[in-house]
Amino acid sequence: AAARQGHRDAQVSIATQYYLGRGITQDYAKSAYWYRKAAVQGDVGAQYLLASQYEHGLGVAVDWREAVRWYARAGAQGDRAALLKAQALQAEHASR
């Protein structure tokens, strides 16, 4: 209920449960749905994990541009690992 009402921490919690299959059937699509909800609200961890799902095609189609976008948003909020991921993905795909 809290996740549906827009509570970011609850959205991250349910997304992680779906991602890991903890207490419920693993469902990467539902995980991506809930991570996106929290990511849009500025949750850095959710932005990073959503980017990872786009990078690896977990519950969403592989989309390196979308992955870069979410890694960069997390990076802009101080997540250095996310910033490095965004830069590495851009460099990898720019050379193709």
C-alpha cells in the first residue's frame, strides 16, 4: 500500500523483493516497474539498479541508452560508480 501511495523506500523495498524473489516469485519486470517509480523520485540506488536492468535486459529490453541515462542521473547525485558505468557504456557504444 505504501509503495502505491508513492513512498520511495517502500517502492525500493518491493522492487528488491521482486528482483531477488524474496518472499515472492522473482519477477524482473515488476522489479523494474517499482525501481522506476522510486528512480523518478530521485532515489539514487533505484536509479542505479534500474540502469543495471536496462544494461543487462532483466525485465526490460536491453537498452544501453536508457542504462546510460539512469546511471548518469545517479552519478549526478554523487554515485561515483554509476557515473563511471555511464561513461564506460557510452565509450563502449560510441566505438561501435
